[in-house]
Amino acid sequence: MKRILIIFASLFAAAVAWSAPPCTTANTNCTEWITFGSGPARSMIYRTYSLGERNPNITRALVMVHGANRDADNYFRTAVGAAFFGNALEDTVVIAPRMASNDGRGCHDTLAPNEVSWNCGSWRSGGPAVSDKDLDSFQFVDNILRKLAKKDVFPNLREIVVAGHSAGGQFVTRYEMSNKIHDELGVPITYVVSNPSSYAYPDATRPNAEGTQFGPFRDARNCTTYDKWPYGLEDRSDAGYTAKMSDDQLRKQLASRPTTYLLGEIDILPLGGFDSSCPAMAQGPTRLARGQAFAKLVTSKYSAKHKVAVVPLCGHNARCMFTSDVALPIIFPPPGS
């Protein structure tokens, strides 16, 4: 009898967990830790549902990568808002990873015990951690996706969307072309790249002033870094995740993976950490122009099936972008679409 009661209690607890409402407040109640290997190194995420408790209601995951300010809490609110407007809060696990950094120079985040300190700049291109050179930022998202793909936790997960805005958009475009687990998880992954300041070009060509044609970069002599990682594929020996990958592998993965470039119609001003360095300016005068040109190159020259979606009246603002009528069906496509 006692054993039956224990089993019943366990089943009841599981049922309660399945029907628990999403955690939508950007505080410690909605966080958990992703541990690397056997630990103790770890990084924090915000999430609407636990990544360790069985939840058959979840059919979709949205991983939202923050911008240069590393404000994962703010991006969690934006992603939760998008899920609300997309009528997807009940069947979507929303995740916002925190790329915390305290390098003593440009970034001064307060770190919890054993929390990884990522490089203040190269976290957006898979660079190694300041606190542990054997860890890199792309591994962080790899670990999140592996947890999502566990059938004993999310048995009905059908799709994963990895999205990011601004510096997070830089992260996602380079993660899309670089990650080694896309075809291993058994769950389809799509990528949404929103308003980054730069892209990793698959070859040495660059757009003309109008963004309509591509050819040798005319100012290559004065801008010697224009084709070096993370703006191009050259010189990746210290790049972390991509250091040992071939150029051909990166090109193939870039072209083969489903990606949407979500661009703001009025993201045409040098605001919000706009990259005005010579290798970035070689890609176009504005974020909008850079996104349109890069998409044109990879679709026309590399036969990528990538899409461009321009959001009317949005500038460099993640909340405007991801809660728009243009973005919602991309992130939360209706069944059968």
C-alpha cells in the first residue's frame, strides 16, 4: 500500500509539473545553470520552463541571445513578450543565455561562484572564455541545445529557433555557420539573425556602394583586417570554436542551414554600438544595407535558401523587431506551414 501511495504521489507531482504555468519574470525564480562537463564551470540562463523536468507540452524552443550589454534579463522579457503575442507561451520553452563577462577592462559583470567569464568582445564569435581557455561561447549554446533535444525531458519538441539581435545577431550568424551539432540533435534548428553590425563573409569579395554587385575590396591595402575573423574566414587560429574548422566546411554549413535575416527598415543610423571599423564598413554603410548585401551574396553565389524579412518602422530595437507582425510567424510558424 505504501508503495502504491508513493507511485501515486510521484505521478501526481509529474502531472503538476507538466501543467505548471511558464515562469515569465526576469528574476532568479526563472533561472538555472548550465554546467560545463563535470563542473564546476557554469553559465546562467533565464527560462520559462525547467530544462531538467519532463514536459510533454513543449513543442518548440526559442533561444534568444542578448546584445553587447549582456542584458539577458531584458532579452528574456522581449522573448517572453514575443511568445505571448505569438500565442506560444504554453507550448514553447523560452531561453535567454547570459554571456557574463568581467575581464577587468570593457566588461564588469558581477559573477557568481564558478560562473564563466566570457571574453568581452569575442563571445559573439565563439571566442574562448577569459576564465577557461578550453571553453568557448558557442559551446554554451551547444549545451543548451543538447538539453533541449533530450527525449526524456521534451519528448514532443519539434523545432528549435536560435535568434539574436545586434551583438546577439552577430553571435547567431556565426553560430549558424560554425556549430557542429546542427545535424546531430534529431530536432530541426532554424536561425533568426537580427540587425548585426557585421557578418563573417565566406569569401574575400565585398559589396559595391549600392549592395548590388560583389568584387574585390578596393581598399584592401589600407584595411588589412577586412577579411579576418570574425569579418571573414581568415586568421582563425585563436578563434576558439572555429579554429580547427576548414573554410569549405564553414561555407557549406552557412549555405545549408535555414536562416532568416530579420532587418529593421530604419536601422540606418550609426547608433547602438554600431561598428564603424574599416572591416565592418567594407560590408556596407548601415546595418540594413549590410544584412541585405550579405543575404544577396549567400543566396546568389552559394545557393543558400536564406530569407530576408524587413520589419517596417523598426530601427535598432529588439523588442520592436521580435514582437512585430513580421517576426511572429517566423519564430512561431503555424502548424503545417
